[in-house]
Amino acid sequence: MYIAEWSKEKGSVHLFRPDLLNVPSSSVILGVAVYGEDKTLPHAHADSDEWFLVVEGKGNVETDGQPNILTTGGTVYTPPYMWHSFQGLEGSFRILYGIYSWRTYTRPGECEAIVPVQGRKPLILSLKEARAEASGGKLSLTLLEPWNVGRVNCLGVNYCLYAPGTVVKAHAHEALEQVTYVASGRLKMGVEEEQKVLSKDNAVYVPVDAVHSLENAGDEPVAVVNAYYVSKHLWLGSVESFFTKINPCTEPSRLRYPSEI
């Protein structure tokens, strides 16, 4: 079973990437980032969209120069090319983030203005604004899905609460990878033949078609963030869903790749 754990000592870190998983076909990039009161320099991904979900604290996720003040559960989705930066307010600010098809990382030029661009908007949601579904001791709050982000590669991000004793029976997702991050409580997770008890800040990766189940066997509610990624090797839709062309207006000297960061 692929399990990653975040701790304060680790700070900002990737939890899952294809190279860390040793699964070259994976589409998953997921990590935790921690920010203080100094605002970061803006950056963008010319070939990828990205989402951020606040797991602790209060802070500002600035998009194309516009502030967005968020607290726990607040979520921001940014389309390709959108500038974004981060700043903690009132102490440490910790977010969970996911990136789709990331290949480049770019900074604005010295004289480039960071302003809103017509037709390029972020999506900002609180848990209260999420689509809610309740069944059998489970409350699912769907934050991101294709209809509200307009891109089929972002198949879903939801925040789920499981009451004590709740069981989600074994099932699998065709052509989808899943990451489950435990925000609070203790969760018994099964993936294929393995079973593990996960606690706060543990995350588990579920491969395509892997049979998995979960159970809240404790006395307290469990809160998790589930993120779903389309496997680019099994997806039958447009290739454009996964690989957008690099902006031809971007100078090659300003492009940076993950290995250079």
C-alpha cells in the first residue's frame, strides 16, 4: 500500500508524484505546503491547472493579483497560466494541493503586470458552498468536478465526513486514480489485500482498478479529502484533456521543469 505522512518537520513537500510512487503511468501530483506571513512570489504553470484546499490556519491565495482570504476547508481552483501566490495570516497557513499534467513552472517578467485576464477566472469555494450528499453515516461535500471547472481532467475533489461505525464497502474506479488524505480522526483503509489504520496527516494512494474500502472504527468522526485523477493511459477522451500545449508566447528561458525547482 502506498502511504505518505506529513509532519511539521517536513514542511512543504510532495506526498505523491509518479517518480515517488514508482508508477510512471500515474497522473497524480499531490502535496502539502506551509506558508508564513511573507507573501511568496507569484508563479504559474503554463501547461496545467491546479487546486488548493486549506487544512489549517487562515491565509491569502492570490490569483492574478486578486486576494482570496481562506480558512479551513476553503478551496481554490486555478486554470493554466494563472498567476498565484500565498501568504499566511495570523500564523501558519497549511494547504493541500493537486496538480494535473505539470511540466513547467514560470515566473512573471520584470516588467510584467499581474492583473486579471478576461476569460481566465479562478473558482473559489467554501465547504458550505460544496454540493452535499448524505448517506449511511457519510457526508460528502463535492468541491471540484468537471462541470464547475470546465475541464475533464479534474475529475473531483471532495471533503468527506464519516460517523463512527461507518463502512464504505469494497469498490474500484475504472480509469481513475485516487488519493485519500486524512484531515482528522483514524481511518481503517483497505487496498486490495492490505489493510492499514491511518491517522491525521496520513495519505494513501489507490491505483486504477484497485479494490478499496474504508471504515471508521473509532469513537470520533473522521474527515478526509479525496482527490481523483484520470489515468492518461486509460482515458478515452481527448488528449487535450491531459496535455495542453505550452503557451507559444512564453520564452523558453522562463520555463522551469520540476527537476530544476
